[in-house]
Amino acid sequence: MKFLLRSLFLGATLGLHAAAPTREIVAQTPDGQPVEVFTLTNARGLRARVMTWGATLIELSVPDRAGQLAEVTLGFDDPARYLQPHPGFGNVVGRYANRIALGKFPLDGREVVLAKSGKHHIHGGPGGFGRRLWRGEIVDAQAVRLTYTAADGEEGFPGKMTVTVTYTLTADDALRLEYEATTDQPTIVNLTNHAYFNLAGAGDVLGHTLRLPATRVTAVDADLIPTGELAAVAGTPLDFTQAKPIGRDLAALKKASGMAGYDHNYVLEAPAPGALTLAAELHHPASGRTMRVRTTEPGVQLYSGNHLKITDGRGGASYGPHAGVCFETQHYPDAPNHPHFPSTVLRPGEIFRSTTVFAFSVE
């Protein structure tokens, strides 16, 4: 697939200019704490809105080939709605993204027991980072930073941990997420953002084309817990090494695995430690919108919104299965129970750093 340069007319033709970041109080937590939203806009018209509840990306508006803006993430009109239960639309997931088998793992010779959702720990637990109030600040004309300090023992995790995520909307049409974390005791950390993308702005994503260059996934059992093996995608419905519509092999995937759609961790091969590598390339043919995801993480969870069932989405939309697709850049699921997986242990004096970039262009 050939891609043209980003449309240079968007700023000049539409007369758009980068606006200074804004902040406003939009809701209150149940205990009366103010919840803020920060808005970033670049000169080409891209707009991102970030909420202090869950460090949540609540809007990302991107132009198509005609310069028409559409919100390309799933969400709600009323910011207060994010304080109620929802499928993780745009929030930051931690202290540990994805699954930990049976909610326990060994650390320095002792067993750590975590909060569980059902049989296993998932996405930081019922009171994970996406369900906490963060502190926000404007960094500069392009960026906002959100900070949260998790108490020792929160959701079962050892150590007082301070986490920051900086959202930067760049001049060249990218949203950059930079995470940092420190701890006062040995612990584990795995952070991601759970935005659901739909480059059409409506409908489902089954006709979006996706290229995901990874050749292996972490093999899983019926509970989506890694077995410890890495499985090749070649010759299976999981193969996105050549661009194809997300929905093309969905029936074959369901027949082979019984799964309702994609929910798999792909193994990424970075050229060097800490280097950004391509995790995914998503394209919507009708609008021309393209998103490239690059990350310093060793994996990306492809989740095709298999179980979405929302009736009060943005603009009154209903979101059913496959209304959006997630690219959860991350360390591997259940890594603390598999010593040969990349380590997620963080110790005092160390700084966890991770970067993911969502870059937009039009064909």
C-alpha cells in the first residue's frame, strides 16, 4: 500500500493555527474532587482532549483527505460518564496491564497476591489506574502531564509507585504518550492506553485494513493466559504481516479458536533496546485516514472490540462488537510468571520509561 505525504493544505487552506492548551473542570468524583479536561490543538486541526479521571484520552479528532474532522476514538459526550463503568475507553491501564494468572506471582522469594476480576488479575484490578483521579498540568503549548501516586498495597501491588504520562500533540500530526514510573519497593509495572480506534468515526472497523509486522504471538490457554510459548502467525488468521481487512479472516478465527475476534499479544522486534518500532498500521480506505503506531514496548495487544455493548456512545451512537480496535502497547501478559519473558520488575532507584506514538496521515 502506498501512502502520500501528509496533506499540507490542512493548515493553510483551513486557516488553522495551533491553540494554547486549555483546562476546565467538567465533573466531580463521588467524594467531591474536581475532574479536569485538558485540550490540545495543533495547526493542522488535530485535537486531543485528556481527562484527569483515569488519565483518559476522551477525544482525538483527525481530518480526512478532504480536511473534514472526525473523532477517531470511541467515547462519550458527557465527561462525567467516564466515571461510571465502561469498557476502558481511552484510559491508562496499570499498575499491570493485561492478565496475571490467578492473581498472583513470585517476587524476590515471596508470593504476591493481587486483586482479581473473576479468576485472574486483569488491567490493574477493579481499582486500577484507569479508575483513579490523576493530577494534571500543562507542560507547554503541545503537551500535558498527568501524575498519580499509588499506595503501597493498592490492588495488592507492593511499593508506593509514582506514575506520570505525558500526552504531546505534535506539529506533524502525532499523539505521543510518554510514561515514567518510580517505586520505593520492588514491584512490577506494565502501562498502556486502552483507546478504541475507528478511523471512519462511525460504524465498525471490519473494513479497515491492518498491517501488523509481528510474526509471533504469545500462545494462550482458554482464559487468554500465556502458556509461555511463542506461536508463529504464518498460515493462521492471526497473520497481519501483509495488510488485510480486519474482518477478512474473522470467521476462520472463530472456527479455529472459538474466539469472538482478535484479543492477542503480538511480539514486536525492536531494532535496539528503547527504540521505537512499528507496532501497527491501520487504514480506512473511504476517508483516507491512516494511523501508524510505534512503541518502545516489546508487545502490542490487538483487541477488536469483541464484546462491546454500549448504547450511549458519542453522539448517541451504539457501539456493538468490532465498533473499535485497540492497540495496547505493553509488556507480555503474565510476564511475572514467565521468567523468560521480558521482565516487568521495577526496583527502587530505577525509572520505568515507555513511549508510544500514534501518527496520522491521509492517503
